[in-house]
Amino acid sequence: MKFRKIKWCCRKKGGIRLIEPNDNLSDKYIEEASQTIDMFEEADNKWNVIKGYYACYNALYSILMKAGIKSEIHDCSIALMPLIQGFFDQDIKFIERLKEDRISVQYYLKEKLLKDKNKVKDFVLKCKQIREDINVEDLRKKISGIIKGDKN
């Protein structure tokens, strides 16, 4: 089923929860994403992979905070992307690949470089636009429907 992962996430501690929408926290996350991009180093190294992932993740999370959706599990936050108007399969694949690269360099000390800093910047800009245009009520209704469906 299309929403199996989201349903799983709704049952997990630290998984998806509806909370009060929080514009202030949303602003902080998008600001953090922008500042992280500014910290890219000229020389490519593993830290740029880590920074690139967190810039994208924080930008995504800013959308979730604006809508009042809390998720402490990164995979669960990413699983919500198909429900957010403006994201496409290539966006989801991009952040998933970036997450895998971040895990490889951070936990397994693999040598990977950030393939394209501009894609990270584009993703963050896309999140800013989605954040401005998002229909919070509609997104919350979709998630509530999935949660209620899970309890049946």
C-alpha cells in the first residue's frame, strides 16, 4: 500500500504526530537550512555531504513544522513528501540518496563527495516556495485520514 510507511511511522515513538502548527520554528528550520548552505567549503569533502543533507532535511522539516507535523525519524519525514504538493519523485530520490551518502560518510567513514551543491541549493529554494504556498489544512487532513485509517 502507498501509505504503509506513513502508517508505520504514526505508530512509532518519535514518529509522525500532529501538533500545533509553529511558524516560528518553521522559520528557524528554513533559516538553519540557508545558513548551512552558506557554510559549504570550497574544497569538497565529507562534511559537505553531511551539511548538504542537513540543509535539505531542515528545509523539508520547516514545511512540516509550518503544518504542525512532528517527526523525529528522518525516514518518516521523508515518507511524507508524496503528500506535499510540489514535491516530485526526483526530489524524494534526491534527498534519500543524500541521506544514504551522509550515513556512509558519517557512520562508515566512506569517502564520498557532494555531487552537486546547486541541487542542494535548488532543493532548499523549492522547500521555501512550497512552505509559502502550502495548504496546511489540506496536508493535516491527509495525514489525519491515514492515521484514522490505521486504527480501523
